[in-house]
Amino acid sequence: MSEIAPPADDGHVDDDILDADILHDPADIDVVDPPTPPVERDVAEGLRRVLLTLAVLRYLVPIAALPLVPRLIPDQIGFLTLLRPGKEIILLAGGTTRTDSTPGILITFLAYLPLMVGGVWVFYGVGRAYGDDLAAGNGPAWLQRAIPPERFELARRVLTTRGPAVAFIGRVAALPPTIVAAAAGTSDVDTTRFILADLAGAIVSFGMIFGAGMALGEAYESGGPWLTGAGIVALLIGMSVVSAWLQREAERMHGSEG
């Protein structure tokens, strides 16, 4: 199979591109017994190709849509959300809904689903199809860049120790959901429980960001850009607090299990 070139990272490709300390350093989490090795799964070559193609599109579509952003703001936020369902676009959609009643929460949520939910679940299938290769660092070159073996293994350890709840918490705290999903595809985590936890986390994360956008839109109407800026800062601080809590949990796990 020909190698697919790694997509460029523009720095704004939604949640899974965001850095999270808990998945940066494998030393953050240690367990006495290593997690079970990736389960051998016989996936047809044709299906592997389909999954790999969809995984590439999961990254390429938001990047390709970047030049369209100025044209789609502010009148076509719903379509922009379909192409680039990152936090900044969801915030903007919430703000414009508050001020202009468009695109609305339902349209925004439906536009959010294909890449931010379906696209992440594609990586669950990628984990099932390429788990052994990913763990050994022998997967397709661009995929190994998106899912480095050390972060992949760390995500598996977290899932083994904490279960599907990690998917829910990770969505809220902006952990890279594609890495968590790929790791879940090779772990002993129950598939149904993982899917439900990830979906619940995606819904809660969307609601929080969209609601924050509406609040910021109201702040802009009543207090102007300074109040809006203060609201954005408060939102970022809140996300940092959640991420710091996850980091402390990792350190506590290291101390109790090491």
C-alpha cells in the first residue's frame, strides 16, 4: 500500500490536536503490571484501507477548509462548523446564535457530529486494524506522527486503569480523542461502554463550549469587547484547571501503583 503523506498541522484543528500534559510523558503513569498487549484482530485489507482513508480525511478536511473561513464568517457558521468543528468555531456559533439566532444549537450540533464524533470513532477502528503496528511504531508514517507509540501506549495504560470514563473526561478536558479512541480499539475496554462514554463526553463538551459562546455573545452585547475578552480568559482558565486535575490524578496513580 502506498504511503500517504502526513497532513500539515495548522495549529487549529480541533480538540485532538490540542496538547494535553497527561498524554505527553509516559512517566506520568506507571503500573505494576503492564497492560495486556494489543489484541490480535484479523481485519480485511480492504477495510483497513477504508479506515485509513477516513482517518486521513479526519485531519485533511479541517485544514483544507482554513482558506474558506473568512468567506463563511459570519453568514455560514453552520457550514463552517461542518468543515472545522473546533472549539473556536463552536464558540463563534454560540455567540452568533445569541446575537442573530443563527445558526442555532441544533444545526451546529448536527454539523459537529461527523468529524468530532464519527471521525473519532474511525480511529477506534484504526486501533483495531493497526494496533500491533502502532504499538511497535511500524504503522503508516503519517499515522505514527498523529499517534506516537509512547502516547498510544500511555493512553492504553490510562484506559486499562481507569476504564471508559477516561473517554468522557478526556472530551471535557480536551485530551486528544483520536489517540484515546485508537488505544481503546486495542485495549480490553468494552466497546459499547467506550462508545457511550465518548458520545456523552462529546455532547457535554459541545454543550459547554456552545453555552460559553452564547454567554460571551451576551457579554459583548452588554459590556463590549473587554467583557467578552474576560469571559474567554475565564473559559481558558477553567479548561486549564480540569487539565491540571487530570495531571494530579496521573501523578497520584504513579505514586499509588509505582
